[in-house]
Amino acid sequence: MRADTTGDVFNVGTGTATSVNQIGDMLCSRISPAMECAHGPERPGELRNSIADITKTTNHLGYKPKYRLRESIDDVIEWIKESS
């Protein structure tokens, strides 16, 4: 682990690819299981997948993801409901 990281930029995430459609499906299934999630056509410039390269963060800070998105989405939904 590197000691001086002042001014460095680090990616934080799971290191696992997640598509916009996967996130939408996770949210729909948890918020309203009876609701069918609608997928529209891809928009110009839209990302298909999002994945954080956490190599630098792991090497320099010893970071290791503790949670997976699928396992944590319920906590996020609950936080949004409580904040509304």
C-alpha cells in the first residue's frame, strides 16, 4: 500500500460490469415486482456497461469491495424511501 496518495484519483466500485438494463431490472423487481420493466432503444452516446477499474485503488489503498450491487440495492431503495 502506497503512503502518499495526495491528489491521486481512485475508482471505487465492485470491478464487475453492470449494464443499464441490469440495474433497471434490479430496481423494478424490488420496487414493484408486478411491474414489467420497459427497455427503450439505445440512445446515442449511452454506455452499455459500467465497470470501474479498481486495480489502482486495490494496489495503492488495499481496497476490496465488501458488497455487490445486487446485494446492496435494497439498502439504497430503503434509504431513498426514508429520505423522501
